[in-house]
Amino acid sequence: MDFKKQKPIYQQIADSLCERIVCGELPAEERMPSVRDVAVQLGVNPNTVMRTFEYLQQAEIIYNKRGVGYFVSADAADRILALHRKEFMEEDLPAFVQKMKLLGLSFDDIRKYE
């Protein structure tokens, strides 16, 4: 995985795991790869992966079965899409609209790219 400086590594790992969940590679109610396995695969500290798993657990995307491991929540894909929509509406869209205004573009101008 090629990490970017703009975003913390644990969030980039979370984004990658979320993409795998939404694409069905990690189906609902299936066991997640272990913290250690993810850390080895990505070449990061297990504490970083643990932080990722805690973040995903707080967002109710995964849950922990004590002594067994982490599992994908039944509604994980819906939760992920809702989080991404919220992030887009609050962060990406305002910047996009501001750039459109700066360039003198209207929504009609961009409709041809749909």
C-alpha cells in the first residue's frame, strides 16, 4: 500500500478495508484478517492496525468477538456508504463548488461529463 502524507496511516488502512467491504471482498458477518496479518501485509506497526480496527469498531463497521477476532457488521456496507456520502457533502463538494465559481462554470457546463 502506498501511503499519502495528507491523511493518517490508520485512516488510509481503514479506507482500504472499507473499500474491500463495499466491494464484497470482505462480506458481512465474515471474520476480518487479524491485526497481525494486516500489519505484516502492509508493513506497518500492529499498533497502527489496532488503531484502525478501533476506529472501524467505533463506526460500527466491524465488531469484536472476544477471543475469536473481528467480524464485518451486517450493515457495514451501508454504514460505509453513509460515512463517505457525509464526507463528500461536507468536504469535497464545497471545495468543488468553490472551484466551479472561481472558474465561472455552471452545473449545466458539467452535465455533459455525466
